[in-house]
Amino acid sequence: MSTGKVTIDGQVVEINEAKNVLELARRVGVELPTFCYHSELSIYGACRLCMVEVEKMGLVASCSTVPMDGMVIRTNTERVRRLRRMIIELLLANHDRECPTCAKSTSCKLQKLAKQFGVTKVRFGNRDEQLPIDESASSIIKDPNKCILCGDCVRMCKEIQGIGVWDFAFRGSETQVTTAFDKKLADVSCVNCGQCVSVCPTGALTVKSEVDKAWEAIYDTDKTVVVQIAPAVRVALGEEFAANTGDVTGKMVAALKKVGADKVFDTLFTADMTTIEESMEFMDRLKNGGKLPLFTSCCPGWIKYSEQAHSDLLGNLSSCRSPQQMFGSMVKKHYASRIGKEPKDVVSISIMPCTAKKFEAKRPEFETEGSPDVDIVLTTVELAQMIKEAGVIFEELDPVGYDNPLGMGSGGALIFGASGGVAESVVRFVAGYIGGEDVGRVDFYPVRGMDGLKEAEIEVAGNTVKIAVVNGIGNAEKLIQRIKNGEADYHVVEVMSCPGGCIGGGGQPDVNDTAARVRRLKEIYDLDAVKQVHKAQDNIYVNKILEEWFGGAGSSGTHHDLHTTYTPRRRITGKPIDINTSEKGDSVQISVCVGTGCYLRGSYDIMNKFAELIKHLDMEEHVDLHGTFCLEKCDQGVSIKVGDEIITGVTAENAEHIFKTNVAMKVDLAVNN
Amino acid sequence: MESPQRKFQRLQEIIDKHEGKTSHLIPILQEVQEEYRYLPEEVLTYVATAMKLPPAAVYGVATFYAQFSLIPKGKYVIKICDGTACHVRGSEPLNFAVKKDLQLLETQVTTEDLQFTVERVSCLGACGLAPVVTVNDDAVYGQMTPDGILEVVKKLKEEG
């Protein structure tokens, strides 16, 4: 990092550790336009919009230029202005300009900058080639015709989430940002966190809207529309309306009633249930030697990631359903019958800051009598859209409270919306559970804030309990590697996919940058500070309903309705690799898994052993051998598939035996018949 | 032809030889392509798995370079040089004649029967012989004419 002084537009500024000229210009009150610059991502320098003129250097991209003592920088010159306009014009020429019907209209950065720089005309023709739009995934839509190749999504997914779903493919004028082998998004390892949507400056990546479905439910007079709202929504929804950035709980509930919801409940209610169930589960594991660390299970992005990447840790995940799914289950399994309705006649809508929740709601295990527990998931932005469509003047609404009894929530539930909130809520519950009513307020500061990894220790009944809180899948992966290498050990690990937690979810309003997240985070804790219901067990309605509807916390009733199981999941679809192909059609089919989990356990050697055995036993004409990517049994050792049967736990030692008993016998039978 | 099993073993040997280093991705893909004669999707997924890279990153590299092919190549790979010298000496008519003869559509490079692949390449470094055509990188034909190249193709067809 350099020190010294530079001159920007005639003003002398101390460099004072500034990373680049762009940040320095911001310090003197000049906001340079950018597409590809995000302070939390690596510097790419592709869009060239942030160009400035530096004496003796000429034109440079300010984002990738380190300030040096004595630099004389000019940010607003005739040349720079002309270039910026030209760049925007060229980007527009290569962009599908369907602005009025685009989901990002009015929040699109390209649109905003075109206006800001007075680009009123594009002198070049329209692009003639239309690439197909990918709507396969439940949460995210990709429209490559609107992509300006800034690479923000590529770096977000790779650097922050550590997954790398997106990358550049092809080159020159044919360059595209796409998935591996240009597959559908639903067929690759995307966890639906929506962080790529958050950083996409245009409509190339957008959230799949369920607004029309929600209107349909509202207009259907036979259906009862029951809404739940996640904690992080209330501190962000206001951003969609006239610069109201604080908490808008009352107006939000009022707006939903005007829009046509029959009942407006709070996800805080089931967040409290989650705290209670998860704490009970933790204390049980601690006492009875169950699997530790216990990983939280509220975040559907994290759940899908662990199913894909860490099948060996699935037993460590809390079996608790997420608050959204607990709510859905409670509505369909209990609330519906209490208001005299069939589950299918109650439409359960959740308002979430999250895009992955759309995927979670569609998981087949979350159904009651064939009806999804959560029918429709709307993001914060989609709710704002509905309020605007209904013509409701949000700013003028008088506040309205949640419906009871499912509208009550504690402060501990509220902070679920921030990274560290679930951990803190569990700490509060356990402190109260052990200490009784004398405990009072428990504010647990070490797990709060935007840091990617937070660690803390507390004493629980004579045991030291170690807690880790991570946000961002990349940070989670680093922590897991440390745990697996024995470099760290914890009792509880809270994981949230999005930096800062749910307040920074993929369904939150634009601008969803670090500054916005910090502001929402503070708002959540401010609200918690004045909330009189502090801990989950202080929520009297939760206690009552757990008792009356489910038969008490930690009972078989809650276990059936509020808990779930996880299964390993493949990362990518695709054809198998042929190893031995017979000429005949009726050969015995064997597939050896060479997906990541099995590969690391030595499936390559097993494959070779099988190939040798086939040769040795003269079965080349009777057996087809393939390498396949994932049989979704990653937690049970190397898997192979013989015909339709999956055999797990294959090792180099038992491979020969398994081959002889499971394959060779089948071949003999076929040959002898 | 090598057995698929041997190819698969070679695939792993190539990755092992380079110790799965990310910086060796291009040479790994080159050697794998030599083995399979193109880069099948499932093989690229395997490379990504073994190297602990996102498959999208491997796909990105494989599609960036013209030397890599993700679709099977024909038995005979005809390279028509389109460097500056060959271009001005008439490489385009050669390309046109061959593609017409082999009934290849505009973006199609390989015949349906997987016998021929026609590629236009940058300078082969034999500008004195322009326009230049090579077959399977070993036979070099200089100062080619459309009739001349059709003669070559005809012979190859007869060889089968």
C-alpha cells in the first residue's frame, strides 16, 4: 500500500492506503461510473468505464491503477467523457434493448448510466443473433442477450461462493458467460443463492417471478391466502419506495392486507420454533454423544451445497426444517384444518429476501396431502412489485400489526435475518433454558457483524461450547476444510450462503451492496434491542402452539412435522464415460461413480480393477462398463451400479468379490440361458 | 484403435503426470485431446473433477482456444491455411471447393460419417508454398488449387 499525495481534479489528496484511484476519487466526492467494479470482488478492469487521465500515463482504468505519490489525475476531461459515452453506446448496441419489459428496468445499471451520460442515440444496428433464454432453474433466469460480459457474476460465484457455476466461454465476439457445457442452470451445481443476480448490472440474470401466481391465488375466492414474512424483508422493503430505508413492518403488513392477503403471519413465529427445536437437538447431541459440530439448516443454499459437496456431513446438519418450511408445514398440516379447510384450499405464500427459498419450497419432501407446504415464494422485490401494481401508496399507509396467533416473534427470531442471528438465538434459548427466568437479556456480540467468519465460546452446564458463524459459501468451505483437517473444532456452526446473512439475500432490492447490507444489519439489531420478547421461550404463543398442535417441543409430533432428512445430490448432469462397450444389446450394465466424492475415495482404481476382471474373465462381450458422475450415495463410500441396483461401500479390497458375486453371476446366468 | 479402457487410463495418467496443477490445464487438455482426438464432455467433467476445478472453468478454457474441439473430428483432418499469404493467394476458393464437395454446411466442419474435418487455420509457416493445405498434420500440399485439393480428397475417400 502506498502513501503520499496525489492531485485529483486540482485537489490534493492523501493516498492513505487507498487500493486504487477509483476509491481515492470517491473520497474527494467524485463517483466514477463502473460495471465490473465491486469492492468485495477482485479487480477485473474490463468495462473501461472508470477511465481517468493521468499525467505522463495517459488514459488508465482507475479501478486497476494503484495511486502513487505525485500522480496528477483528471477525472472529467473531454477525452474521458467522449470515451465513456462511446463505451456505453457500444455496450447498448450489443444489448437486447427491451428495456420497458425487462425485469431490471429502472434498477438496471446500464440504463442508469446511459441516462447519466446522456446517451440518447445508438448509432449502430441491433444485434442480429438471439441466444436462448434459460428458465430451467426454480430461482434464476439467464438471458444471455442482455449480458455485457462484465464478469461480476463469474467472480461472485467463484470468489465469494467458491462454486464457479458461471464462467466465460468461447472468445472474441462470440464470448458468453455461461455454465459448464452451456447446460441448463437446473442441471449444474448452482445453489440458487442469487448473489449473481445481486451483482448483475443488467437484466441478464434475474429472479424468476411468481407474482402472477400470487395474484391468481388472491383473486380466487375459494382459496384462503396465508402469508408469512421473513425477518430480513422488513428492513429492506422500504428501499423500493421513496428512500425509506428503515423498518417498515407495520406498513408492510398493511400493504399485504390491501393487496388481498387473508392472513398475514410472521416467519419469526417458526424461527422461534426453529430455535427451540434446534437447541433441544443440540443439547441432546451434546449429552448423548451425537454428531457434532451441529450445522444449522435454515439456509437452503447451504443445504443444497452440502448435499452436493459434503455428503459425509449430512448427519451433522440439524434435522430442523427451515423456518419457512416449518411455517408451511404448520399451515397445511394444522392451521388449514383449524379453519375448516383442505390443505389445497389454503394458499401458503412466503415473502423472502432469498431466491434459494423458491427452490426449497419445491423440494418434494415438503408436501401435505399432495399440496406444497409453501405454494408461492415471493422475494422482497416481488412483494414491492405487487404493492405497486395494486396502486397502494406505501408511504401513506397507516401501520397494521400481524395476525395472531402465528404473528408473534421474539428478538431472537428477528435476528435470524442477520449472519450470527441463529447462533445468538440458540445461545439465548440455552442460557434461559438452563438459567431459568433470572437470566434476563442475553446479547451475544461476538457473533454479530459482517465478518465472513466469527468465533465464540460459551459455558453451558460446565461444558465449553465452541461456536463458529460463517457467511458466504466460500467461507463455509474454508471452515469445513479446517474442521476436516483437524485444525479447528466446534460444537455449533451457523452457515448462511449470502454475505451478511439473509439481509443480503438474492431477493433483496437493488442496490444490494455491502453498504446496504450493513445498514439493514444495524436496523435488525436496533429492532431487536427494543423488542420485549427477547428469547424464543418468551414467545408465549409458540409455547402454546407447540404444546397444543404438536404435543410439545422435541416430541414425535414436532419431529414428524417440523424436521426433515437430507440426501446426497449430484453436481452436474451428463453422459457417462465408456470404458468397455460390448457389441451386444443385452449386456450387463455396470457404472462406477467417478464423481468428486467417489473419485477422492479411489474409484479410479476400482474402475481399473473391474476393467482387468472383465478382460481376465473373458467377459468383454457381456459387460458394458462406464464411469458415471454421481449416483447420489456419496455418504456411503464408492458407489457402483449394476443393472438397476446401486452397491455402495466398494473398496479396492472388496472390488473383486463384489464383481464376482454381483456381475459375474449375472453374466453366467445370461450366457447359460 | 485404442480401447476406451486404455484411453481412460491414459486420461488419469496425463492428469497425474501434471500433478493436477491448475496452471497445467492447457497442456493437460492438449494431451487428452491427442488421446481422444477431441474433448468429449464427460471427459472434461472428469478432468475438472480430478483437478478440483469447476467444470465451467474447464469448459471456458476448452472453448477459448481454436485448437480444442468439443465435437468429434473426422478420420482425416484437412487444414486449410488462411494466413495472410495463403489468403491472398486464394485459400478461400480451396475452402469453398472442399466444403461443397463434402457437403458441409456453413458452420459444419465435420462430415456426418466422421471421415473428414475441414478447418481453416492461421499461418502454418509455409508461406512460400501458399496456399497450403495439410492432412492430419503429416501430408503437406503447397500451391494448392481447387482442382488439386479435390483430387486429394478423392484419393482419401478411396482409401476409406
